[in-house]
Amino acid sequence: MLLMPIQVVPIDHPEVSAFDMSDRFRHEVTYFMSVPGEGDTPTVGENEYWIRRENALQWMDDGVVEIVSPLDSTAKAEIELSEEHEAWLEWMLEHEIQHIRLSSAG
């Protein structure tokens, strides 16, 4: 089965071209998203995500993202950033993007 790439579309900077990611990012983006309504994170639309800039900077510095188990909030794990994740985070940071939408490429 051929998986189509997806595009990460910058909502808060529409002048910036979309960033292509592999289809698996549809699931992985939840590792990076800020929880809507928590702190200063706004509620966003369907297929939209808010990625805090300060978190992106920390992940790039650490080379990992920490995830929490949905079944046990005390169970945490670190996932090493892939080259694709690093390229995406660099794009986010370079263009000061925090609000994104995922859409099918093409």
C-alpha cells in the first residue's frame, strides 16, 4: 500500500510554503501538540495543532520528545527525534510557526 505524504500548512504564517512530511506524521503530531485550553494554548480547528515555540526549542536542544502514556499519566517515555522531525521543527522555528494544519499532499 502506497502512503501519500501530507503537508504541514502554517496557519499563523500563510505566506510560508507548506512542509511535506510522511503520512505517519498524522499520528506522530500528537507527540508534539500542546493541549488545547491548557495554559495559553488556544482551541484550534479540526486537523489543526498548536505547537509551542518554547517546546520546539527544548526538543531540538534535547534531541527527544517526552510522551505520556494515555493509560497511565505517571508512565513517561522519551522518543528520539528522527531526521524528519528535526527538519520539521527547524522549519517551524525558522518561520516562528505555532499553529499548523495537516492536509493531504497533492
